[in-house]
Amino acid sequence: MEKISWKDEYSLGIEKIDRQHQHLFEIINKINDRSDLSADMGLVSDTIKEMINYAKEHFRDEEILMERYGYPNLETHKKEHNYFVYTTADLAVNFIDHRNTCGDEIAEFLNIWLTNHILKTDMKYKELLLEKMPAGI
């Protein structure tokens, strides 16, 4: 699977969130590198676990900011986060159990979901947070 690269268009201008998004890209690229290594299932599954754990941490941080600054679509945003975690976990279980999921499918889902989520969903809160957050957060 082809690696994904951080682009300026993904930036929200919120340093902590942008750093976390960039780290998610790095983890996805580890999966992209390993997705065709079905013989080394441990490496792929460990990287997927890393993705899920880091994504949960990032989602929590993002949701705290949205709640603190009164983002009106917080519940819908949380549902998208939950969908990501549960779908990624389900794909991982299917991969580990050798059921109809390959590493490339997981990598493709992660690539598409994250870039779409940042460009479409996260951009909806960008202006509100930048307007209300104190500088330097």
C-alpha cells in the first residue's frame, strides 16, 4: 500500500491536534509498510493496536477541546470517532483470525478514513476553536 503524506491542507492550525494527526499518519504508514507481510502477523497486529490506542488518546483530547469551547456538533463527531475505533478493531480481529481481511484492506480503510475525517469533519470545528482558544494552546 502507498504511504500517505502530511499536506498543509490537513493543518487545523492547532499545534497539538496537528501533531497528533501527523503521528496518526506515521502509524498508518507503518501499517502500509507491513500490510503485505501476512507472514508476520504480529508486527501488523501490534501496529494496529498502537493505532487504536493512540487514536483513542487523540480523540479524547480533541473532544475535550470541542466540549470546552462549545462545539455544537460534538455528539456527531464523537460517533465518527467511535466508528473508527470499532471498525479498526473489527478489521484487526478479522485479520488476526485469518478471516476475509488482509493488511491492505486495513491500511486502505485507515488512509481513507483519516484523510476524509480531517478534511471534512475536523475542518468544521477549526474556525470555532481558533477563534475561542487562547493563543499557544
